Amino acid sequence: MPPYRAVATEFELAARHLHLTPDKYASSIQLRRWCERNKNRCYIPEWLLKQWDILVEVNYDSGAA
């Protein structure tokens, strides 16, 4: 069985699209806006969420009533 290839997260794709390296993430206004829009559906590094004081809404509702 061939080894699995790593797949980039949506966050990594957004950072690449903006031509950012990790040391530039926190200073990017465009990346911060992307993170604010996608915080509840995409992975975002925890250190960056903390730096920007972005709170993620955790919803464990399984739909059962």
C-alpha cells in the first residue's frame, strides 16, 4: 500500500494564496479576515486564534431532539 500524501488544510491554502510564510501570518489583515469568516468551519492554528482573540463556537449538537 503506498504511503498517504499530506493534504493542505484550507488555512494553509489561504495562506499560500496570499503568499504568506508562518512568520507573516499574524501581520496579515487579509488572513485575519479569512480566519474570522471561517473560524467555525476550518482549522486555524490555535496560537493565531489566541493572538487575534478570535473565539471559535463549538457546537456538539448531533441534531437529535
